[in-house]
Amino acid sequence: MNSRRNASAPRPTRFAWLPAFAYMALIFFMSSRHSLVESVPRHWRFRLIDKVGHLGEYGLLAALLRRPVRDSRLARALGAGAAVVLIASLYGASDELHQYFVPYRSCELGDWLSDTLGAAIAVALLGRLAPPASGA
């Protein structure tokens, strides 16, 4: 019967972006709050913890972006890993710009660099552990 799906055919990716978009919305929401720093114990409030947090935050975003980006035109033009890092980096830049307008938050170049580095590290590590499956 023609209406049955071939088991080896690629699954539609219409919802593949959902986890990444949901996580991006969470990042935006958390960046809109000015009380984050007050909830961190005083002895943990130093720059290294902040940068490590950005590394992890955008490393996770890169991991969530791998699947939906792998078959995109951008991935075909730049390579899947570079496309993921570019998208995460641009989102990090937009997040820093957003924080400029949030009371008690700031826009910092170092945070954006940590965002980009976190995405790049995640792409490199995930590429070594499990290259994304081909969509073809």
C-alpha cells in the first residue's frame, strides 16, 4: 500500500527545531530576570563561574541545534558544525544585546565569547562522540 511509510525513509523534521526553540525561550526568559545574581551564594559570585555557566548554557544549545541544522542550506554551505556554532553565537550576541536593556544586567563581550566557545566545544566533542546521522 502506498500510504505506508518506508521504514528507512528519513522522518520529517518539522518538530526538530522544537527543543532548541524551547531552550532559547528559556534563555531569553532567564536573561530577562534581574534576580539571578542575588540567588547565587556570595562566595560563588566571581567571573569564572559566570563564564563556565555561559560555556555550559550554549554548549547545550549547540547540542540541541545539531539535529535540525544538519540538513539545512546553511549546513550545506558552511558545514553542519560551523552552522551550529554560527547560530548559537548569533543567539548569544542577541541575548547580550537583550540584557543591555534589562535592569541590573549588562551586555558583556566576554559573555558572548564564552557563549561562542561553549558552542564550539560542544560541536567538537559531540562530533567526536557521535557524528550526526545523514539525512539523505
